[in-house]
Amino acid sequence: MAELHDLTALEQGALVRRREVSSLELTEHYLERAARLDDVGAFVTLTPGRAREQARAADGVPATGDGAGGPLRGVPTAIKDLNLTAGVPTRFGSRAFADFVPDVSDHVTLSLEAAGLPSLGKTSTPELGSPCYTEPDGAPPAVTPWDRTRMAGGSSGGAAAAVAAGLVPVAQGSDGGGSIRIPASCCGLVGLKPSRGRISGFPAYGDPVGLGTAGSLARTVRDAAALLDVMAGRRAGDPSWAPPPRESFLASCDRDPGRLRVARFSAPVITDLTGGGVHGEVLTAYEDASRLLESLGHDVVDVAVPLPPEAVATFETCWAVLTALPVVPPGAEPLLRPLTRWLAERGRAVSAPDFGLAIGAMRRHAAQALVDLEPYDAVLTPTVAQPPLPVGAIRDDADPARDFENQKAFTPWTSAWNVTGMPAISLPLHWTADPQPLPVGVMLAARPAEEHVLLALAAQVEAAAPWHDRRPPRW
């Protein structure tokens, strides 16, 4: 008989609706696992009392009718340490915010609570969500459960480690340059970054560039889509928003995508990796995915990289300014990591007119890329350039500039779709042939606001090459 954590999030939600399992029973199951099995650096704060209270509330909802809630009601989850959660320490992965407890919750937290998903606590993130690895000061590094000496990726590394190790069935992450899709690749998960404006940034609206968004980490495409249904939506005051979907995102997973034109490229976007910088297993995953798409009846076409080299410097300018924007508590700046201080110094050196020009240039680069990709229904690339690396392989506190270059070399594709605002998803289609296999993701993107196409295609791919039954050690 399957254990509760063997089931998908949607299967667990169905049990709750049928009263075969209570939300409280599910929550206790995952709280016990989180307390006993979190050797992957998933959680920085557990909130068992709050989770039980939320589970009891979910169990009090009618099983059927208009008030029954959605398909994930009662299913436990967790909230990233970047997301404001009223009354719960939210430290942004930084010692500088060690004592911060917000008195308001953001849209993501409010949406999860309204949909009846109990949160077990806060998942680990690197400082201010900036690096593509999750190695915060004062907490263990987040590691992939496929090999606990190797990184879970970042910045949603704790969320990915939690889902991949079976500590929660599904979790939200956030993604400003790949921070959902990178850990999805490292941890063998589905990582979905939706379109710009799909999920509200209320109340902080801290990204004036439009790079970042919340999204889903899950073990199946359908679970990722169901969580997007929970989080999607706008609030009064949002500066931009995606048009409402034609149907639920979960329903899109059941649609035949038809015959699609799929563009593909494997040349790195934000750095020069000539001379073998892309691992052979990554290229194997990319080629295998291309053949799989062709076998499903799609037309796969090689295209040039849609963003020019000069877009890289523009992106870096905007990224540095975004790092400089958070208001650090008085006297706490020396507590920031060397990488954060280095990026913030770069950001502060950018004048206001130059920042405005950089935003304009980025939008023009994005516009041209969208025009060039308009003939295609989807785009295929690798997700990251290497299988998950050993903890510490990228981080370089002594040389933050080298640290930043190491990050670019590890993840040279993901940020392109933050620039364009396109939805993108990493799928766990490949594992290495090492004695302990390591996951390698491939990435699909679609036109802005066409998550329904992306999810229909991703679900078709999953049905043709399923991965849900793969389990890491100590599952």
C-alpha cells in the first residue's frame, strides 16, 4: 500500500474531499517527516501549531458544494523565506533580517491560506534570493536528496529540497532569473515560472524591472498547474497583470496540444561557454527531449539565440540595482554576505537615468526576442549547464565577482525568459549514469500568457516519459 507521501498532491486533495484522510492527518504525517528527515536543508522555520490550526480549518470546510474549495484544499505546503507571512519570522535568507517578523502577508501567502493549504513553515533561500545556490549563513545548505553532498540550486532551494525529499507534496517558489527552474533541475522536479503579471506581487511590488514572479515546484505537471491555479490572480494596485486564462491551468493539462512548432537552441545566452562548458549529460538530455517532441508529432526547429550579447550587461545592471533596493536594518549591513555587498555596490553606482535607460533597453531586447520567437508555439533549451554541483562549488566569498561568473556559467539560459516575461517550465526528463544518478532538467517556454499551451505540452511529455515513480535515497 502506498504511503501518503507517495501520492501526488492532487491525489491527497481527493482523499481529503472524500473524507478518507483528514487534512490534519496529512499535516501530522508531513510534520513528522520534516522533523525526522530534513537533512536536506529544506526548512529554516517550522510552524507546527499554525499548520495544525490551518489543517483543522480545512477539515471544517464542506466536502462538496460552492464552499468546498479547490482540488488542493487540505494539502500541506510550505512558504519560501522571501515571502511575507504575518506573525512568522521571515528572514530573507540573511542574518541582517534575523529579527524580522512581518505584520502583513503577501499575495502568495494569502492565496495559499485562502485555498486551505496548511503551511508547515518557511523554506530556505539564499540571501535576498540572489544566488543560484542555497547556502545561507546560519543554516545548513539546501542539497538535492539525490546526493546530499550536492546543491539543491537556488534561490528556491529549500522549497525544491522539501518537495524532492517528500517533506511536502508541493511548494511555491519565486523566480527572478531561474530561481524555480534551477532547483527543479537539481532536485528532479517540475519547476514552473508563469508569465509576468500572472501572480500578484502585493503588497511590496519590490521589482520595478518585472523579472521576478512566484511559481510552482512539484513532482508532476498537474500538481504544478493546480498550485498555479491557487496563486494566480491580480489585486487592486498591481502595476501589470496577465489576461485571465481561458480555463483552469489544471484543465489545460488534459488538453491535446495539437501539432506545435518548437524552436530550440543550446547555445548559452548570458555567458561564453565555449570549450566544453556544457556538460555532456545536459546536451544528451536536450537531444533526447528534441527527439521525444518529434516523436509526439511536433516540428522541432533550430533557431539562433533570441537575445543579443549586449542584453547581458543590461540584465546585470538591473540585477545589481534590484540587489541594492532592499532597506537593511540600521547597522546590519556588515552582516550581509560578500556577494550581496558587491552586487549592491554595483547597483548603487548606477545613476537613476542610467537605470531608466537600462530598463528601456531590456524591454527593447525582450520585444525583439518575442517578435523573433512569435512563429513558434514553444522553445526548448537545457535548464542548467551541469548536473547538480557539490555544495560550495559556485560560492566564492573571497571573490564575489568570480562567484557571479560561476553562477552565470551554471545557469546560462533561465534568465532569458525572465527578461521576456514568457512562461517557462523545467521538466525532469533525464538522469545521469553515475553510480548515484543525478537529475538533469530540460526547459520549455511559451509565448506570454500562454501557460495553457505550455502545460498541455508538458503534460503530454510527462505522459510519454513519466518520472513520478522515481524516488531519491531515504524517501
